[in-house]
Amino acid sequence: MTAEELRATREDAGPPAALSNLVEALWWEAHGDWDRAHRMVDDLTTRDGAWVHAYLHRVEGDLGNAGYWYRQAGRPVCRAPLQEEWAEIVEALLRAE
């Protein structure tokens, strides 16, 4: 699956089967359920989890909190459009699966 294929499912009632929790969280965010996405990553301590968490706070507009999570992820603060970062994260996570 690619980021575009995943994005095409956002009108579906639920995410595709067999997604990792992080990719599923990004699916929920794209589906308009930021709270559910955030709950899925709130307690994660991995670098990838921190990256998704940073993105979610960037979406929320809480750039200070996003900056904290980018540091936890070992990544610079992203300045690309949100849709580009979403696709970058999804592609990276899907490659790692």
C-alpha cells in the first residue's frame, strides 16, 4: 500500500485491515478524527510514535508541543505543507513494515 492508496480509503467507515497502529492513527487523522488518532499515539515512546505525535500537534496548531515531539523523534520541525508531511510519514512507516 502507498500513501495515496491509503488516502483514497479515508471515506471508508474504517481503516484497511492490518495497518500498524501508527499508520492507523494517521488514517484516523485524515478521516477527521484527530482525538482518536492522538489517543493512539499519546503513550508511545518510539521515535516513529514521536514523529506521528509531532505531526498531530502540528495539525492541531500547537507548535510548541509539536516541537517537543519532533525533538523526541530526532527530527527537525517540519515546515512542509501538512499533506506532504502526512504522505512522507505514511510512506516511511509502510516501508518499515
